Amino acid sequence: MKIAVLPGDGIGTEIVAEAVKVLQALDLSFEMETALVGGAAYEAHGHPLPEATLQLAQQADAVLFGAVGDWKYDKLDRPLRPEQAILGLRKHLGLFANFRPAICYPELVGASTLKPEVISGLDILIIRELTGDIYFGQPRGRRTAIDGHFPGADEAFDTMRYSKPEIERIAHVAFQAARKRHKKVTSVDKANVLETFQFWKDVVTEVHAQYPDVELEHMYVDNAAMQLVRAPKKFDVVVTGNMFGDILSDEASMLTGSIGMLPSASLNAKNQGLYEPSHGSAPDIAGQGVANPLATILSAAMMLRFSLNQPEAADRIETAVKAVLAQGLRTPDIHSEGTTRVGTAEMGAAVVKALR
Ligand code: NAI
Ligand code: MG
């Protein structure tokens, strides 16, 4: 088994170092190889996703990814910006299904801004489609408007599109995931306004016929955004397109107390995957040793379960994370009165120590 380790930029290097320590402490036989990605790769090789990094990722069974980006690259041409590395990896590895579980650990109920009764016991899974939607649809660009409200004015445009096979495969992923959980899928769309999402709704409904044991509900995205903070526990599996999924999963992260707690997995049809925290490179706290490494450590657990076929090792990590929270250890993002404030490395070391 081979893991490509791509720490990236900002807090990426700090949090991935802790996840690597936890993986090493498991005493399993896998090979880990590290490469540059994002701004770090741009500095060294002039490209955010150098050929050698891409090849390493393609040959590996799984990629453990930190985060990329920094404000200082905002002026670069778009293809050279650090964030393009993640889009390139998704594209070249064929990653189409993004899993973002949002779990509220009992110890962190107080760290959320929501009322305890709204979030305690929360365990939902957001599945975001990654290859389609307005992020990649062509044509896109800037031009002079020939119609619309202001003919002759400068304008920009993007294209929202989904093909039937793209919707079918993500719907299958969602129904299969729901079968292992509470057997309910909420498909989030904007079918009342968008042709693309009326089609989405029709195709998901068609696929649902193969899963009569799973309940399917359709919800408009604006309502879903509201329900996520009003009554999030009513959801089990949420499946949606690329853009709505991007936004709703960040929203859901706040239910768990901090974005520093939220892992993610992006899978292709062969169960190869890229595992990363849901947050970015956090330039505002980078280099201070205070970033929460738990989202990355929990992403490593997802990697063991989904791509490396080591479910027991995944359980061991998740149990150790619960144990350190029960011990009262908290990085600043989840700190509250009466708990012990620790830094990134101390938190990682505590997880290693709590492994059984
Ligand atoms: P961000 O997620 O990096 O940070 C948002 C806020 O959350 C900041 O206040 C940050 O300090 C805090 N935060 C994030 N992770 C944390 C952790 N583990 N522990 C404690 N606090 C944490 O999002 P932002 O600031 O919008 O973006 C920063 C850079 O990251 C940008 O260049 C952006 O493009 C990039 N980015 C990269 C992603 C990736 O690599 N997959 C995903 C999202 C953003
Ligand atoms: Mg996002």
C-alpha cells in the first residue's frame, strides 16, 4: 500500500505532520512518500501540480492532502494559482464523489454556536458531486454583452451543466452510503429555477427505483441551507451538486464546532481517494503551531477505511480522537472554559498516545 503525502501550504504542513505521526504509530505496512503541491510547488518548480507530484498521486492507493493557497498568489494567472492543484488532482484521478461527514462529538456541543438540543448527537453525511456543475462547464469567459439588461456592457458568464451518467453515479454512491446508515437521502437542488437541477431531480428519482429500501426526499437548496441550522439532525445523507455541496458542507462544518474538526474524502470509481481536511491553508494562523490537526487525522482514518481496506485501524484512530476530546484537550478553535488549551503538535501526540 502506498500513500502519497502532499502537505501543501500554510497550516497544511503542520497538520499533515501530525496525521503522518498517527499513521506511523499504527504499525501497519504502508509506504509513504511526500511531494510538493500548491504554492510550495509553484515556488520550487513554477507549477502548483508538477508532473512528478501528479505521477506519485496516480501511482498511490491514496493521497493524504493538507491544504493549498495563500493570499500572496492572488495576482497569479488562474492556472498557476495553488488551488488549481486540487482541481487538477480531482480531474486526473477521476475523483467524483466528495464525502464530508459532519459529526458533533458530545464534548464539543458547547463549542458550537447552535443550541445543544439542535446539534447533540448530530451525525450527517454530505455527498458533493465533484466533476460537473458550473465549476467546469464550458463556455465561460468575459465578453461584451449583446443582449440582457445592459447590451454593450462588459460581462462575465459561466455554464452550469450535468450529464446523466454524472448524476447517476453520484446518486448510486448516495443511496449505497445511506444503506449503511439511516436509509434516508435528501437530494438538494434548485429545480424550481434551473433546468440543470430539474434534470438532476429527475435522474436521482429514476435511480432511486433501484433502492426501494432507502427513503428519498428532494429539497431546494435555499431551504436546505436553512434546515441545516434549524434541524440538522433530520438529515442522514445529503447529496447535491458541486457548487451547492461546496457551500452547504462549509455551513455544516460549523455545526460540529469548528472547521478544524471536519474531514473529507474524494473518491473515484476504483476507490482510490484523496483525503483532506475540509478547511484551507489558514494563512492567518499558519506557522504558529495552533491549527487543529483533528480534521486531517480523521481524514487519515477515512483513508484507511475507504481506500486501504483497514477498517479496524480507522476505528482505532476515531476512538483515540474521542479519547483526547474526553481528556479535555482543545486547540484554540474548539477551546472553551474548563478545558486544556494545546497546540497542533501536542494534540497530535495525544492522539498517538491514546491509540490502542
Ligand atoms: P480556511 O479554511 O483556510 O480558513 C478559514 C478560517 O478557519 C480561518 O480563520 C482559519 O484560521 C480557520 N481554520 C481553518 N482551518 C483551521 C484549523 N485546522 N484549525 C483552526 N482554525 C482553522 O479558509 P480561507 O481563509 O478562506 O482560505 C485560506 C486559503 O486556503 C485560500 O488561499 C484558499 O483558497 C485556500 N483553500 C484551500 C482549500 C484546499 O486546499 N482544499 C480549501 C479551502 C480554501
Ligand atoms: Mg469550500
